[in-house]
Amino acid sequence: MRKKESLIKAFKEEVKRTNPMTFPICVDSFTNLWQYEFGALDDLPPEVEKLIAYRAVELGLMDD
């Protein structure tokens, strides 16, 4: 499995277990690792952006 796919899969699993307190930490951790591995968030897949937004709304951290 390619590194990007592996990171995305791990993030999807981790974000499912977040709550309003741990969600921002989870996202920060993922984006920091992504930037470290790939240099920028420019190539972050749309599915990841949608997952972050959906979960933030679900947890009441953001309005839809």
C-alpha cells in the first residue's frame, strides 16, 4: 500500500474514535504528518477534506 493511502486509511479509522476534545488534536496530528511526509497540504485528497468537515459538523464543532 502506498504511503498516502496508508496514512489516509489510518486517519479515517482514528477520526471515527474522536470526540469534540480529541478531534482537533487528531486533525492537527494528521496534517502535520502529511506536511512532513509530502511537503504541503496542497495535494490533500478531497475525500479527507470532506471527512474532516463532516466529522466537525457531526461533533457540533462547525455549522453545516
